[in-house]
Amino acid sequence: MNGFEYIKIAAERGSKLGLDRITELCEKLGNPQNKTRIIHIAGTNGKGSFGAMLSAVLSESGYKVGGFSSPALTDLTDSFRINGESISSDDFNEVMADIIPLCEDMADKPTEFEVLTAAAYELFHQKNCDIALIECGMGGDTDSTNVVEQPILSVITNIALDHTAFLGGTIEEIALHKAGIIKPSRPVLYGGNDDRALEIIRNVSQKNGSQLTLADKNRVTVLESDIKGVIYSDKAFGRLKSPLIGSYQKYNLANVLTAVEILRSEGMNIPENAVKSGIEKAVWQGRFEVVSRNPLIIYDGAHNPDGIIQAAESISTYISGKIALLIGVMADKEYGLYPEILGKFIDKAFAVIPDNPRSLDSDILAAAFEEKGIDALSCGSVENGFAQALEYAKKRNVPLIALGSLYMYGEFRQEIKNYELRIMN
């Protein structure tokens, strides 16, 4: 049985919070999570962009950098990256060959995400990575990534309401879960702007004797910006170019540059030229990503109210006039808020059902927009929705903006490929 087949079996075990299974599995592996320097990243939004930029900076500095994030965007292997490149299927199967027998030897067998987490820690150890950036899947304290004992840096990008069924219905409750990644005497970076969350994070940091650094959101200013990229000015690093264009990326960049300063204080050699070249080379899919310029098609994996608000700000910044909206979300999201946030931009909305058992029915999603007086069509599959939304966008000469779950991204990219093939032929 190869690794991909085993992951399907593990997925049938569902999702369970808690660290007992992952702790047992990592112990059987010899605790690889403690054999590589780890930057542990939690937060409601911004984890992926933060990780992509910081990974590129560290790679440009000469380090071999592992990266683990979820969900996978186009293929299971793209959850695992080394110096920004997805690992091969062979690499995945090789590390899984070591892990599968240990999983099967456990009385309480690990879940899909626990197996993937253990695979990430073991892979980066086997590949002799100098450092690895590990993203929490959900929350922090009981997330399976939270078995690392002494991270070189713990990062909480921001705090907003999401996964409330698991993490609690208040900012304070969610902050407490995410603050669970803070470890004794290890530095912490908080990049959010919610004072309620900050109070929780500061208290947990003090109890752990951990130095807390707050990112200065005003350190970065935008000099120039269009859909091709952004030029920033930073108080410490001067002029910086980035291809990541979402208006929220300046806040992620401020977090990254603050993290660089912390890592330097921890003894890492990160030259200024590596910071500049890393930021300029950083690539991250699914975050206000321009996937086509003619016609203009943009994908943003905004999937919770905070993300949708940020996506709306980006639309306002980069798009003039109305848009065709393709949207698909999970049923546990506060989708009823989205029409109000996005309404002024929408010419017509096309609701779809991402290929995930937690997806919201497109009829319900379309009705939420219709109730706010927004023209909306329930399309069912992503394939059908993309075809209708693209035809409408081209006919009306408006941009097509796709928003919603990152679980939809793989299907969306396949439809883009199919469209490009039709154009070529």
C-alpha cells in the first residue's frame, strides 16, 4: 500500500482534536519534530502568505527550508515543500513507508491530519532541512502540529472568528487556543490588531517567560500597486518588490520582516539582499492570485468573514466597476454575512459546491445572495459554475473573481487548464 492509499484510509477516521495519538506516533519515529529548527505558525488568516514569504527569504539566505501547510491546493504533495517546491510522489511514499507500520501498530490509530503532520516532521528531518515552517491546521493547543517542544519562533498571524464550533464563539476563546503554541522561554510574534486577543496572548507569553514581539503595521507603506505586483517601503529594509498583490499582503509582509528581525536575534544569518530577493521571488497560490489577465480572472481563498472583508478591500483596490463572482464555501462558515460585504461589487454571483463533504449546497448559498437583492445563480459543480461565470464575465466585459474555500482551488485550476486548452485548439 502506498502513502496516498493509506491517507484515504486515515481520512475515514474523521477529525479528532487532541495530542495523544500524534505524540505516540512521533515518539515511535524518534521525535523528529525536535530534531529540526521549527517556526510554528498559527492564526485565523495569513499563515500561508507569511510562510511563503519567510520561506523564500530564508532560502535566499542559503538555508534549506521545509514548509508544511493545509489544505493541499492541487495535489496532496503540495502540502510539503522544500525551498518552495512541492515534494515528489516518490518522496512522499518513501517517508510514508516508514510511518504506515507505526500507525497500524497503534491501538488508537491516527487521523489523516495527524499522519500528514508526522510525515512532515519526519520528511524534513530525513531531508536535513535547516529549518521548517509548520502551519497549524486549526487552533493551536490541541492541533497535531503542536508537539514541537522548542520552536525557534512561535507566530500568531492574527485572530478572528472562525471554526467557532471547535474553538469557541469569542475572540478571547479562539486566542487562548492559538496561544497554546507558545512554549516556555521561546520568542513569540503576534501580528494581529485585536486588543482582546493581544491581552490573552500577552498573559500566556508572560506565564511562559516568552518574549512577545508585536509587528508594527505601520512599518510598511505601499509606493506603487497594480495587478502585476506591489512596491513597498519598509522602515528597516527600504524598497521591496512583491508579486503578491492582495491589499492585506502588506500586513503579512510587516509580520515577515518582524520575524526576520527576531530570527536574526536568535543567531540566524539573514542578509538584507536575501530579504529583498526573497520577497520579490515569493509565490503563493490562491491568495488574490491573478490566474488570467485576458480575461481577468482572480482567485482568493477567502473563506471566513475576516478573509471576505480583506478580499473586498482587495477588489476595491484593484478592480474598477462590477465583477462576476464565483463562490463556494463550507457549510460551517458564516456565509450569511458575505452578500452584505461583497454586494456593492457584484454584477452577478455564481454559487457552486466544492468537492468536499463539508460544502454548503449552492442553492442555499445563492439564496443568501438573492435575499440581499443580488442576482445569483446556483450552479452545482465548480465545472458548471466556472463555465457559466466565465461566459457571463466575457459577455459583460467584467472581471471574474473566485472566492471561497481553498478546497475549491484544485477544481478551479483544472477548469482554467481546460479553458486554456480550448483556446489553444
